[in-house]
Amino acid sequence: MTEPLRVLSLIKGLGPGGAERLLVEQASAGDRSRFHHEVAYVLDWKQHLVPELDELGVPTHCLGVHDERDPRWATRLAGLLRRDHYDVVHAHSPLVATVARVEVKARPKDRRPAFVYTEHNRWPSYRAETRLANQLTFGLNDAVFAVSEDVRRSVSPRYRAAVEVVIHGVDGARVRAQLPTREVTRHELGVLPGESLAVTVANLRDDKNYAGLIDAARLVVGRGTPVRFATAGQGPLEPQIRELQRGSGLGDRFMLLGYRDDATRLIAAADLFVLASHHEGLPVTVMEALTLGVPVVAPAVGGLPEVVTSGNNGILVTARSAPALADAIAQAVEPGMHARLVAGASDTGDRFSARHAIARIEATYAALAPTPRS
């Protein structure tokens, strides 16, 4: 009887971000008879998804540092690789991947797992030192996926041809299961009859441009458009963003809800899903919104133009322009336009099945580690 191939997914943290959620999707929807999954994560304070992985029977290994620049995690990863035999290591963040590639390639050849990497963001979005380290070790990958064509194009030309685009998708049944909660959630958020709800789910970081989102909300509300904004996320800029919200005069028309473990339920309650980001790969939350029939209003950055078509399932605008974002939000909630965008979003959402992407990734694992162990 052939044993399952052992796959170790490696990520910076198990917080509530999109890349992290994809690990849960893969563990849930993958072929457990052929692949045994484990997850190692670097940051000891990002543990939000550990309980979900536990429920799925996926062991997790905390490498136990507060900052990824702390070298002790690399030593702990080396110990994990020595102690347990893995057939594949699959990394999901660039600085972590940089160290892990070297650790893996240092293993004896007969104990060396294949190394797979997924690029979740455009290279220009990384800090210069992270981008350089990623590029210097990129040739040590055995296979590379990118979450969108735009992300693939951002990779150094030297390596670009070897990068395969896989749109990871979501579990449609899990996502749509939140639709019956729509009215209850809207009531909880204080959405009044005649108001539209615009939801943002994004970490509180500079590249998500919450300052621009708040400026756009002020313009929308200031012109009398009945829209209420609700955002979910956490991150290093939370104190500054809360101060901006307090000074905006928006009051409860712009809600900073902090971390939510029910972000999909919030999106299901929305009339629009809104982002103001400077950079994106292809957000899982956007795929969830379209799967739920919720139109997307966002800047035309990263992989968003690959899935959002203005006037069909959302509206894309010029990046870093609060007035343009405000105009698009106001346009998208007009009844005729909104009905058209909802229909387009519902049609588009059928494209985002996680099963196809997981099957492609698993085929790569099997090709890289073809010798069965019995």
C-alpha cells in the first residue's frame, strides 16, 4: 500500500490573510489519500487559522519567533526537516522562501524534498531587500506558481518563463453557505432601509490604502449617497487608521470592525466589495465577493483586471485617486447599474473553483516526487 506524499507548507504566519486561507482550502478540498499535509509558520503571534487546521487533522509547527528577521526560526526549520521526511516543501512568502530554499538544498540528496513556491504578490510591492533575496535564490525552486498573470509578469525575466499561473479559487459551497445570514448581518451592522453596504476586508497596512478609502467614503457620504462602510482587518497601522476615522466626521457610517473570523459573512451581507489598494496579487476576498454575487469596486492594480470588468461585474478605477473611487462607488449603487453588476458578478463567480487549482498543484507535487513509498 503506497503511503501519501508528505507536503510541508511553509508560511510567515497563520493570520487571516488570503494566502493563509488558501492553505485551509487546500487541506480541506485536496486528495487526503495521496497527500499528507502539514504547515510550518514563522510568527508565533499569527495563529488565527491553527484551530481550523487542527479540525482538518493538519499538524502545525510554530517556528516560534516574533519577527521573521530573527534567525532562530531558520534553525528550527532545519531541525524539522532533519527530524521528519517530507517529499515536498511549498513556501508561500518571499523572505521565508529565501531561507527555506537554502535549507532544503543543503539536505542530502536522498533526503531532499522538492521545493515549490507560490508568488502571491507583485515583486515591486516587496521591500527592496526582500525582493533582492527572493531573486538571488529563485533559481533553487523546482516549481513556481503565480496567483495571476500580472504577478507572473512582475517576476524577473530570467525566471518568468518557468512560472505557471494558477488562480487558486475558493470553495464555492462554503462561501455561498453564508448567504442566508445576509439580513441578520446587515441588521447587526445598523444598515438602514434604503442604504447600501460597502464592505472592505483587508489588513491595516500601507499598501491597502485605508487613508484613500476613508477619503473616498467622505466624498460619497458628503454628496448624500446612502452608503454605509464596514471594514474588517488588523495590522500595524491600526492606531493611525482609527485616528483618521475619528477625524473624518463619518461616525458609524464608516466602521472599523478589526479582526473578524467571519469575514465571508460580512461580504455576503454587502452590496459592494471595495478596495483602495496600491498593490494586489489576486485577493481571495475578491473571488469570494464575486462568488457571492457582490460587485467589486477597486483600483485597476495587480490581478484585479483579470477578473473584474468595469460595467460587468464591478468598476475599476485609477489607483491612488479617492475622487475616482468615490465616483465609482456612487455609480455602482445606482439601482439599474447595481442590478447589472450583481448579475455579472454572479456569472463570473462560477469561475473560481478551488478544486481545479488544487488538482493542478497536486499534479505538480506528484511529478516532482514520483517514486511512491510503501
